[in-house]
Amino acid sequence: MSDLNVLFAGFGGQGILFSGKVMAYAALMEGKELSWLPSYGPEMRGGTASCSVCISDKAIGSPLVVNPDVLVVMNLPSLEKFEKDVVPGGLIIVDSSIVKKDVTRTDVRVVRIDASRIAEDNGLKGAANMVILGRLFKETGFCSAENLDLGLQKSVPTKKAFLLDNNRKAISLGIESEY
Amino acid sequence: MNEKVLMKGNEAIAEAAIAAGCRHFFGYPITPQTEVAAYMSKRMPKIGGVYLQAESEVASINMVLGAGAAGVRVMTSTSSPGISLMAEGISYIAGSDVPCLIVNVQRGGPGLGGIQPSQADYFQATKSTAHGDFHILVFAPSTVQETVDMISTAFDLGDKYRMPAMVLSDGMLGQMMEPVILPEAKDPDKDSKNWAVSGHGNKREHNVVNSLYINPQELEDLVKARFERYKIIQENHQMAEEYLADDADIIIVAYGSSSRVSRSAIDAARAQGIKVGMIRPITLWPFPEKFINKHIGHTKAFLSVEMSMGQMVDDVRLVVNGRAPVEFYGRTGGIIPTPKEVLEQIIRINGGVQ
């Protein structure tokens, strides 16, 4: 794998930053160079949140992902804002439970996953971000399954270790989700 | 050796300062720096240190002066408008020959400006931090690991030359997470501070830490002695990283976040056959003149890339002194330039792609 630049975007509270953190830690476990950069400021309160993750074999230059290889969108404003920026041939993963609008680009691959519904149906409300991360893992193979799990373990604070299993389950659901 | 962990730049600053033996932090919250103070407020009480949220930046910096005068490792951190408020205190600290660490996680200005990353405080940090003839050491990290490594250097050199040291970060470097190996904890050498006002049980002459000198001759002598120290620093402590500079036709000069953007642009330009490299100042004061002078001759043009309207470019021009064209590209107000924008500048200066 060469460089992989990922932009996660959605509402504040959907776990956008956490998804990026798990991915970043998994890449660290994989022995890669990486960076994680959140959007910060007033837009995080009820508005859109986004998070740039860069993974590479070389030192990371600009950590701000302007043209993502992979765009994860968990709300409509994020799709409208970032769709045009994805590199040609790139991948857009959409939480289709929330975003009903179709992707208009024809030069990118689109994966629509009913992530929020899948999470809710399995008693994992709020874990749609991990369902999507599972799917992202399956689509890109950015790390090994072992390192993805280690990345998750590193990202969940010790005090919240009880959440590990739910997150694991959500990731598995994403990996197994229908095309 | 410590394990490699992911850490935010701001939290890494705090942990690195603790590892360097800092046990006194005085500050006031301001975005995008607040994680430094928040982290300190959790850690300091657990390790017998002092964390104090003062009523203002003015109070914070004067507490830093007091603690520094007593000979302990002390720091504060803030973001751009906070440094403006601290200006008077920084001048007093410099005028009292007291070491301390000041962190500026820059945001867009002027005024309250914005909260997004900026490098518009270069002039303030390197030239006009406050009133009077003085300098402070200014370090500009470009990664979280470098930030961590630099904190200890900044404390050590500040102690050695008895002067304030600043780490000039920005909102991007402060907020981003990267893998980092934290340094081993060390105890600073307290005995070397024989000038400190720390109590002596009447066993020696009392020390005085002061910045008021009514007699102009005394003040001139003192300032001149300080500038002799500055000369030694300029001679011995210029730091910069060179990236693909040896065969470069075009050399970008960029520090901190804008150097990361420039590095991406340089890689893209090299892939198109353009010989471009970079000198990345690590110390902004002393400005790394030696590194620029070394590349006069083969370099057809210099390009200063900054997140400002053009500040460091003045220092590049002073060093180059007409021996090559010096160009500038920058974004400001909290906008981070893209690698594509910088690449366009490289191609323009190169006269297109051959």
C-alpha cells in the first residue's frame, strides 16, 4: 500500500474523530507513518465535524487531507461539501441510513452502507461509525485484522473498556455487510 | 525507551515539559492551546507540581517571572492574543535574565482573529516580543515528535543563557496526533542557578533579580553584556533541516506547518523533474543564516512559504542580500496553504515544467 489519505466527516457526536483515531492507531500498530488531524472550533457543536487521517510508508507532509482517497460521509452537508474533492478513482463510503441523496460523481467508487440502521438493529446504537470503519477496512485493507483490533484497544480508554466488545461487534458487522 | 504512542501536539508539549523537570505551570485557557493547560491541570497535582490557572495572561506571565526568579523550571502556554497580553512580562523576564519556557500555539490574527492555525506571530516572536533591546530563543517544531524533543532543548538553552525560550507552534501542530516516543524523565541541574532568589539561610550574599536600572550607564553595560551572549548563541545554536537542498535550483524556506505542506509540494515537483529543495528553520531566533548562506551560488531562487502575509521572508532577504531572488507565497487568517498551491508557485518560478 502506498499513501492513503482519508477524510471522515459527519455531525459532531457521531464518533467521527474516534473512527479516525482507531484507524490511526491501527496504522501505528502496522508500523506505518501517520497523522490524525481533527477539525476544531465552533463547527463541532451540533454542526459538522471532520477528521483527516494520512497513512504512508514515508513521513507525512501536510496532514490536512484536501483531496481524499477515501471519503467517509455520515451526514448530507458533508457529502455536499466534500464530494467534489475526492481524487478520481477514489472511494466514497456513505451512511445511507442518514444520507439519502445519491453521489453524483461517476469517476469514483461509491459504497452505500446502511450503517446507522445496522448498528441500531443489533443493539449498538451510536456505533455506526465503527460499522463504517469495518467496511473501510474491508474495502482498503489498510492494516491487518489483528492490528485493527489492537488499534481499537489502544483507542478505547481503560475506564471505558466495557465498550470494547460493542465496538468489535460493530466493526464485524461492517466487514460482513452486504455490497 | 518509552513506547510509541499517539498524542496530540498540545498534550505532548505538556508531557515533554514534565519529563524535562518542569513542575510549575501558570496559564490561562485559549483555543487552540487549551489542551496544554488541561493536561497540566490533571498531571501536576499527581507529581507534586504546581498548576495554576491565573486570572489572566498578565498574571500568568508575572507568576512565571516569580517562579523563574526562584530558580525552578517554569512555563506558560497560550495562543497569539495571549502573547500580546504577556508582552510586558516577557520583557521584564528578559530584562531580569530569568529563564522560562513560553509556548505560543498560534492562531489567526490580528485582534481576536480566529482560532485556526497561523504563523502570523513570526515578527512578534523574533523581533518585537515587547519593549526594549532583547531577544528570546524561538524554536519552531514541525512534528509532534520534534515538539517533544525541542521542549527539553528550549529549557536547557534558556537555563544556560538565562533567557526566555519560546516554542512557536500553531493550531494544526497543537491539535494533530502523531506517533511519538516520550523522553525519559530527567532532573534539571538546580545547583547551576546560583543567581536564583531561593532562600539561603544567611549563608551567602543575597541575590537580586531585577529589571529596573535607573543609571543609564549601568543599563547600557548590562544590555551590551546580554548582546555578547546573544552573539555566542547566534554562533552556536542555529538549527535547521535541509531537505533535498544540495542540488536544488529553487530552495523553499518554510518552518512548522507550512514546511510540511512545502515538503509535499517538493515531492510532487521532484516527480516532475524540478530541482527544488527546502531549508526548514528549526530555530527562528537565532535565524539559521548559515544554512541559507551555504546554498548561495547554486540556488537560482528562494521561496519563503508561510501562513502569514510575509514575515520570515524579510529575514531570508536579509541573509540572501540581493545574491538571488527571494519570492514569497503565503495564506493567512487561519487558512493552510495546499501542496497544490505551493507546487504552482514552484512551477511558476521554474518557468514551467521542462
